[in-house]
Amino acid sequence: MNSITANELKRNGVAGIERVMSQSHESSVMIDVRGKTKYVILSADEFNQYREYQLDLAISEAEVSLANGNYSTIDDIDNYAETLEKEISNGI
């Protein structure tokens, strides 16, 4: 994956990103800040593919949990937010 420094990005803006992307057939660029990769810029198509992958993974995980009976039902909708906060704080 090609990279661009934060200073190059500051000087050249989007033109610098496009230049780096055009130098390779990859549609992503890493941004290095003080010598370390800190950000990644993706093309819109690549970002959408990544989001689709994340959603497919979440659906698969939910289907496995459902098949294994690893779920609960909401019995008290009025106190659901409080219950959810407790589960989150307990790492459930």
C-alpha cells in the first residue's frame, strides 16, 4: 500500500492523494504522521466493500448466536436501557 506523509498531504491536499493512488493500482493510501502510519484513505468503492464485509460478518455472528441459543428476549422494555448499560459494563 502506498503512503503519503502528513506534511505532503498538508502541502498538496487531494492532488497529493490522487498522485499517490495513480502511482499504483491500489485504491488506498496510508497517511504517515511522524513516521508512523496513523490513517488510511480508501476509495469510495473500497470503503463500501469493507462496510458490506462488516455487515455480512455481523449477520453471520448473529445467525450463529441464534442457532446456539445465545440470545435473550426483552421482557421489560421500560428498563431495557438500564439492562443494556449493565450488560455493556460487564462486557457481555
